[in-house]
Amino acid sequence: MSGFNTKLVHGKPQKDNHTGAVNVPIYNSSTYIYPTVDAKLPYDYARSGNPTRNYLEDQVAELEGGYQGFAFSSGSAAIHAVLSIFSPGDHIIIGKEIYGGTFRLINQFFKRWQLEFTAVDTQNIEEVEQAIKPNTKAIYFESFTNPLLKVTSVKAISQVAQANHLLTIVDNTFLTPYLQKPLDLGADVVVHSATKYLSGHSDVIAGVVVVKNKALADKVYFNQNSIGATLSPEDSNLVRRGIQTLAVRMDRHLSNTQKIVEFLQGRPEIARIYYPSIAGTKDHEIAAKETRGFGGIVSFELQDGLDSTKFVEGTKLIQLAVSLGAVESLIELPYKMTHVELSPDEQLKAGITHQLVRLSVGIEDVSDLINDLKQSLDKLN
Ligand SMILES: *Cc1c(COP(=O)(O)O)cnc(C)c1O
């Protein structure tokens, strides 16, 4: 079999290519001809299946090492379709620092449908074990959390899950299969906001799911087709194209981020840096064992008394915006932007102080990024 980089570029060959086109066409057809009323068609209606979307779905399944992939109109829709495999009365253990939109979906939507949840620190395996109840069905978490890059062992959680007949569901948005393959580490389901690194260019909202076996695939497919939040052919093509350059983009994200971390370590304005390459933490210990790199997101706290708003508004090349994982660098203040839905008390408990800054490092020249951070820090003094 070919290596990962080759797989990124070359998906599964299409059998209907009569033109010699090197890329899968964007099939803008909602319906397909039946040669006879009894015909068994590979495609009959585009919500149920579309060749462009299926190309992407096969591509992500192969990259994650799964049985089958599914593409959705957003990461949130992907997560909704996965959590919809459970039934009223089921209990799910969730990481207590999962993506805010996922928490909202669980806490405000699925709670109304009688799904029960317990939020725990998934880095603490004992806490996870203690949260297991007779009706527990799954453990859902992000191996790197947002924005504090707390690292959870997919291996350790999967072991607990398997011993208790639970599913392990991992949101792999921050790492991508280039840096970590949760299914290889024992997980059953992987979800992504493909809006971020997989597509990589801030030009599409998309989500994917990859599952380990046919039983799970049948359940997720039923939800994808019946709920219907599928990814359009055009958007499937954008994600497909983005994935082809995933490895080269990630390599630059990694090296730029490491150099920015080293720059920040030398600046007196910085009180604390959150990035798992920094040794001496449990996060580093786990990430060093289970990932190929520490990702392209770094968060840091400015010293008390320095104006964090002025700092993030003061960068010129690095743009002030939410979202992450794209070619351009983005900076934001979690307490006012991505995590504004938390009460001040909840923010404090989650470690989201007013001095905390999140930086999604792009693939620009790192010297330009460092100079930009430097000029904005210089203005604070
Ligand atoms: C952005 C994000 C989501 C939600 O995805 P959308 O594409 O915005 O719906 C879920 N999980 C993580 C970790 C994210 O960063």
C-alpha cells in the first residue's frame, strides 16, 4: 500500500472517468436515471449518495484507517449525526473542555431528548472510570482541547471504554490524521470539523465522520441520509482539494508554531504558554507518545496589567478572527470571542482568563509572524 502522503494526493480511482480528468468531477445532479424501474443503482438521489461526496468520504476513511467515511455540511452536523445513534436514557461521558458548539448541542439539544451526560477531566482516567454508570454507552472527547491544549490519551481512554463495552468517539479536528489516528489507538469513531485543517483555506464549512466497522457505518449512514445535513458536491470538492496538501501545510504549521513558542518564551510580556511541545507536563508526555507533532495552535497568557485587547487588535498580518487551522494566521481573545458563552465563573474554572490569547499559526514566513507579534507586544509597554 502507498504511504500517507501519496494517499493524500491520490484518492480511490473513479470508475466512471471517460475524459482522463485527474480529479473527480463535481457532480451537480440531484437525481439519477433508472434504466428500468427495478434497477439497483449505485446512486439514485444525491442526499443518499453523490460521487463527489463519496470520493471525499472514501478519502477520509482511508486516511483515518477506518471502515467508512461520511461528509456533512458542518462539523456540528457531523457530531449531531454521531450522537443521534444513541437513544433516550443513554449516558455519555464527555470531556469537560470540549468545543463550545458541541457542548451546546449536548447540553441544550440532546438533553431535551433524554440523553444523559457527565463532563469529566478525560486526562484523569480514574475520574473517567468513576463516571461510568450502567447506562453509559460512550466516551466523547478531543485529544487536544481548545484553547488550553490539554492532552488526553486516546489509548488509555479506549482501553477503559473497551473494558466497559463503551464506544470511544474522538474529535480529531486539531490534529488531523497526519498527526494522530485515533482509530489506530483504539477509538471507534472519529469526527472532524473539516472547516479547519482538512480543508485548510477558510473557504468552506464542513464536517466528516469516520467509523471503525460496518455496524457503526450503518447507523451513521442512516442518520446522514435521514437527517440530511450532507455536504454539497462543490464543498466536497473544496475539502478534497484541501486534503491533498494537508501534510505540507501541517509540516509548516508545526515548524512555524514551534519557532513562535520559542520566541514567546523569550518575551517578558508572556506569563504562560500552552503548547504540548513544552516538556515537563502530562500533556507533553502523552502527546509525545501518541502524536507525530504538537499541532498549529498555541495559547498564551499576557502578564497581568498588559492590555490583551490592545495586543490582539495590534497585530497587522495576523488577523483578528475566530476559527483556526487555515493557511493564514488568526488570533483571538477566547474570553470575549470563542468562549463568550461561558459565564465569567465558568471561564475562570476552565482557565480562560482575560489575559489568554489563542493563536492559530498559519503557513506564512515565520519571521513575518514573529515580527508582527513583536511589534504588537512592543506597543504594550
Ligand atoms: C470548529 C469545531 C467544531 C465545529 O465545527 P463546525 O464546522 O464549525 O460546525 C467542532 N469541534 C472542534 C474541535 C472545532 O474546532
